[in-house]
Amino acid sequence: MDPRAVIVRPVISEKAYALIAAGKYTFRVDDRAHKFEIKDAVEQAFGVEVVKVRTSKVRAKPKRRGLHAGKSRSWKKAVVELAPGETIELFEGAAVEG
């Protein structure tokens, strides 16, 4: 798969930014992508060396709007651990030091 098709977008949350200090970056990825595809996509897109990839499925949450009930979409999350000394420039401006 094309790296742009595998990586949907970075995850922006407090927990994701706390992991950046440990060299771990969080991405929303395609539901069909497996760990080797995610590793290759991150290495090609950002020019870094990936050590480990952990994936999880984020379940849909129930939502209501008046009488209408439904669910949000489920999606796949990947936490990518980089080799020591490697960083992704995309996240550097928003990372909180602490």
C-alpha cells in the first residue's frame, strides 16, 4: 500500500503528546493495514527508523441527537516507537516539555 493510504492522520491528544517524550508517536491508520505495512509507511513518509509498532482497534461510541441514536466510527490506532535519537518533525512544534 502507498504510505499516504496507510497513515490517515496523527492522533492529537494529551496521552499521545506524553508518549512523544519516550520516542513513541501515535497515528490513525487504515483498518486493513498490518504492522509491517505501518512500519514501512512511517519509515518512507518521515525518513526515520521504526523499532516497534503496536496496534489497537478503537471501538465506536454510542451517540444520540434527540430521538436519533447511532454510533461514531470505529478506527485503528498505531503507536510507533522510533530508534533512540530519531524524531518526527511534524510533532516537534506541538510537543509539551515537562
